[in-house]
Amino acid sequence: MHTRRVGAVIIIDDNRGLLGIFTGRDAVRCMGDCADPTSTRLSDVMTRQPHTLPPTAKAIEALRLMRDAGCRHVPVVQEGLVTGIVSREDFRGLEHDRLEEEIGLWERI
């Protein structure tokens, strides 16, 4: 992850079905538990059953899900197969600004 400068890795089965996701937060939790990174299996420390989105989801829907779920990465899944991943950092300021406007509106109601 460090070498490729990515914050998450999707774990899939042989058929591209989603098994889980391993994020920087999972790595920190693993280190906090004093697990040996050279012998710990990803399947033991990954986040199982992460929230997902279909490829037809809009940017604002992805940002809402990330906000509500407290995550920064969401696998994109279509018909049970992983097709990609989106990160909070993939979106421009415009989408982030729209989300902040929505939050402000709901706080005033």
C-alpha cells in the first residue's frame, strides 16, 4: 500500500467476489493489537462485509455513504463482482461542497 500510495486494498475471491477491504485504519488497528505484520493474514484483519456501491451511483451518493459509514473507501460492486473502488479523495471540491451544504441544511431543520 505504501509503495503504490493507496489507502485501501480490496480482497476478492477467485471469481472477483468481494471478501473484504483492508485499509490504513485496519493496519493501524493491527499494529495497535501488536500483531506481527509478517505473519498476520489479511483475512484476519480486513474489514468484512464493507459497504458497497453500484457503478451507477452518483458522486454525492458515494460521499453520503462514506460520511454516514465513517469510511474513506467504498468498493464498487455490480452483480456480485468487484469492478472498482472509490475513495473520498477521488472527488473534487464541488462534490464536497455540495455535501457540506446538505449537512448544513439538515442541521437547520
